[in-house]
Amino acid sequence: MNAEREIPVFIINGFLEAGKTSFIKEAIIGDPKLKKERIVLISCEEGIEEYDGLPKNVTIHTVEDEDDLHEDLFFEVAALYDPTYVLIEYNSIWGMDKLYDTAMPDGWVLVDQITVIDAPTFDNYFNNMKSIFADMLRSSSMVLVKRCKVDDDFKYFRDNIRPCALQAEIMYMNDEEGVLDITLEDELPYSLESDNIELHSDTFVTWYIDMLDNVERYIGKTVEFTALVGKPDYFRPEYFMAGNMVMTCCEDDMQFFGYVCHYDKTPQLEEGCYIKLKARIEFDFTTEYEEEGPLLIAESVEILPKEE
């Protein structure tokens, strides 16, 4: 077996008939740079489109039943095929925890998750399977919305995908034109002309997402909002996470959205307390992010009374 190099593992997930197979065939298997790799595709569903005419360096291992997805499966695949590159075409109905909780052989490294969504059925899946929809997107670095039409409501797509996949790049694709160049200019519920932005419970998530996408708009401004204090163990003593619990797509799916905040008196703040925060916005490297990102510099902090 190949034990000298790490074996990248890519997850391509989505609902049935979203277009995962065509994406895998065209964008990944069709990549000339992978011709010398021993690719194993672990396919967890059978869609309408089949994998016909695959190159000789690609082997398909089909998993027909959810119960067949277990630790022994991956070790069996490693022993049978000795792959140097692994793709998992995953059926999101099975739940992402099922996949992520299954141990993989030594050397297999999960590199990325890409979610494929079918634009014509987006509304139906989102409204009827919200918790599964959010679960499917949560760890994605890229979301491909396929079979789009130029007159689709791209803001509707974006506004419902982004809270579930904060770090993901969203791409809209048309069968004839390929990737569509979509620019969405929203009217924000606060003025960017002001140097001080005051947020309320119904505007926090808009600010959070817009700053994630357009941080240059906010550098140097101050922001005021009621913040929930998060204090992860790996944060330095003078840093905390300032954010709020946000409903992503349904009441059962609440997530903490926040940014790193520097405050000299952070040790005086209790985990889970609420504060009235006024902070200056910067963009800088912090060890908490392990990269550059939006950084709040506290100018004033008022600890709010505990509520029942």
C-alpha cells in the first residue's frame, strides 16, 4: 500500500440528481493533472447519469446502503485499490455526521467538501428539508448551484446558502454559459456612510455576513451591538469571541456567529455572558484565526445583567 504520501480525500455531496456525477466527471476526473493518479470514486448513490467511459486510472466502488458505510469499508477500499486520490460522492440524506464520524485509514486526509445544488429544485428541498439542507452545507468550502437561469432569484439562493456555509464560495452555473458572473448589490439596513454602525438583533447577521464578504467596507469603522461572549480554550487571555446565536435555516439549527475581539480585561468576562460592546474594526492576522481576518478592538464594554 502507498504509505509514503498523504492521500487526499474529497467529498462531493448534494441531494439526488443535483448534478454531482457530471461535476465529478468534468471538473475532477477530467483534470489532466490527475491522469497519473490511482483514483477511487466511492459512490453512495445511483443517479440518472452514469459513469460511462471512465479513464483506466479510475475505479468506482459503490455503496448501495447506508448501513454499508462504516470503518471497514474505507479500509477495504484502501487494501483493494491502493488509491492515491479518493473521491466520495455522498448522499446527503444519510447525514454528514455519518460520514465524518467514520474512521479512515492512516494517510487519508480529508481535504475539501464541495456541495452541488440543483437550482430548479432548490426551493422544494430548502423548505421541506431545512435541517438536512443546513447539515449538508455546514462544512463546504464551495457551493455550486447548477442549472441556473439568468432570471433566477440569486439573492434568494445566496441569502439561504450563506448562513449555512459561511466560509464557502458560491458559484452559479448555467448549462450553456458555464459559470455566471453574478454581482448582488444589496441595500443594507444601516448606512455605510457613517463611521459608527449600531446593530440590533435583526441586523446583526446581515452585518456579520456582509463583513465576511466585504471586509474592506468596514475597516476603520466602529460597531456597537449586544454581544454574547465566547471564550474558547485556545484563545489568548486578552481575546474572546464576540457574537450571537443565529438561526441558520430553521429553529432547530442555531449556530454561534462571531468575530475575534481584543479586550485587555477579557479575564473579567464570563463565558456566555452578554455585553454591550463598542469596537473598532480592523483586518489583521491573529493566532485565533490562524490567518488574517476581521478583528474587533474593544473601545468600551458593559457587562449586562443576567436574565432568567
